[in-house]
Amino acid sequence: MTTHAWRIPRGHAPSLDFDRLAAMVENCAFHKWLGVKLKALDDTGVAIEMPWREEFESDPVVGYAHGGILASLIDLAADYAVAARLGRGVPTVDMHVDYHRAAMPGPLVARAAVVKLGGTLGTAEARIYDERDNLIASGRALFLTLAPETTKEATT
């Protein structure tokens, strides 16, 4: 497997260090349930690993993962590629996922990179690989990059 987060030439340096971004990735209840961990952060993007859980199984006979789990991993990896550059998480506006092969039991790695980062919207791509480096799914997401006017704490 590649040592870089993403398989593209070097890009912009992240705004967050590894520990801060890792804490953001792991501090969400859904992400804790998924078991995701930040594995790489560099100026090419991010890599996030997700261990297999029995609950991911969509077909008990064949044993492959549900597509919604893969879409979630695409979304969160792309989101954190943008967050690494902006220094904060951003909401997803739109997303498209392509499924290339069934995800069978075993750890998965999502690699994501920013395509374009603007003042209002940003685009990032993500690809999911299995433990044999087979491409499982890929996707592109659009995120709202405007600075938030309020926080959850300020509105309660």
C-alpha cells in the first residue's frame, strides 16, 4: 500500500496536526460505532481506517458490507480531507458514490483528498480499499465551506 494518504502529487499543507484531526474523527458517536481511526494526514490528503464489524453485513449468506456503510466512510473521509485544510468540519451538500466491488469482511481504508476548496463550497474525493488494496468504492462530495455563524452551544 502507498505511504501517502492520497495518490496524487503534493498539495496544500493541512491546517490541523495529526492529533487534532484524529480527535475530531474519533469524537463523534457514529464514528466511534464505526470504529474509524485516522491513519495518515499529509499534504496529499487523509487516510481513515475502519475495522470490520459484524453489523456491517448486508447479506448473511455472502457476507458483504451494506452500501450505506461504504457511503458513510466515503462521506466522512472526504469531509475530514476538507476539515484538515479548513481547521473545522463542514456539512455535506451533495455526494455521489460508485461501488466497484463487494466489501468482504476485513479492514477497509478510505483515502481522501480535496479537489477544490472555495469560500462557499468545496469538493473532495474519496476511495475505499480493502486489505489487499483492491478498490471497493469511490465517491465525490460537495461541502459547505462558509464559516458558521453560530455553534451548537450558542444556539442552546
